[in-house]
Amino acid sequence: MATCQNCGRSISAARECSYCDGTFCPKHQLPENHGCNGVENWDVNGQWFDDDLSEG
């Protein structure tokens, strides 16, 4: 059984953060709920996906 890296709570269905790879309980799984360091370099103005439709 895993433990939340923020509060230490035991969790049966652990979920890793996509930005920092930490393991958190449902209360802390969102990056803004565990002070995630991985989102500091996240480009909010960047392209979300490559649509591959543009012809050069």
C-alpha cells in the first residue's frame, strides 16, 4: 500500500502526478494541491497538441 507524499495517508489506489511523479491521495493529487515543483516550467502559452494539419 502506498502513502501520500504530502500528508502521509495510506492509499490503496495510488495515483502519480504527471508533473513530478509523486504519489498522492485524492485530496492532494492535483498539482496545485501538493505544491508541485514540476509545474514551474510548464508552458501555459505553448501549443497543447500537434494537429499535424498545417501545410507549409
